[in-house]
Amino acid sequence: MRVVYKYALDAEVTQTVSLPTGAIIRHVGPQNGVMQLWADVDPNTTDREDRTVMLAPSGCWIEDGMTYTNTIKTIEADIVLHVYVR
């Protein structure tokens, strides 16, 4: 059985997030002024894996090996960010 968990992100272009092994990232977006990542996870998994998340503004170089997830527009700052993960 899997559940959806959310993880708060830092205000950095590129960061590492420790997720349960096998997590499937479903969405990244703002919630109450904080950038969040939502992922399907197995709550019984104790193993962790580091995933790289990139919040790239338009015109930013995308690191090799990154996979597009979604595009978000922050309401507070009226900024568009393109989300990539590895």
C-alpha cells in the first residue's frame, strides 16, 4: 500500500531531498507560502534515497539527467518555475 506524503523544500534552485526508496514524485508547488513536494511512498520502507530537485526559472540551464515534472507559478511573487527531478 502507498500513501502520499509531502516534503517542504528550501528556496534554492537545486537541492537534495531524502525520500523513501521507490518514492514517485507527483507534484511540486506552493502551499501556504512554502514550496512543497508531494510523493507516493511506501510508509513501511525504512531505506532512503537522495533525489535532486531543481526549481528552474525561465532561461536557466537544466542539469543533464533531469526529468521534467511540472511548471508552477507562485502567487506571492508572480514567478514561474519549471520543476525537474533526478
